Amino acid sequence: MHPLVQFSSPQEVKLALGEEQYIASDEISTIMYLSQQLGKPLLAEDPAGVGKTELTAAVDRLLSV
């Protein structure tokens, strides 16, 4: 995640994504939170049509501060 955007919990990530019209599961918000805390990239891998592009767009909007 962008160094200026710091989340204090997976729940905060979930709420922020919700504000960007993305309904994140607990699993997604936890993985995104851990990615930020560890400073590691995140690879979204799943079958077509499950929302990877939408997740990327929501994260992009969050980071466009």
C-alpha cells in the first residue's frame, strides 16, 4: 500500500474499500492489511470474473490521495 495510507487493522481496510464501493471479505482485507504491514506486494490470482480488476481499481482510488 502507499506509504501515506496506513491502516491500523484489517477492519479499517475493509471499511476503506467499502467507501470505494468494493465489498471486501475478511480474508481480502486481512491479506491487504498484512501486505501493507510487511511491505510486500500482493498478487491477486483467481478465476475470471471474481473481481480482481475491481479490487485493483478500488485500491488505486484509495492510493490516489
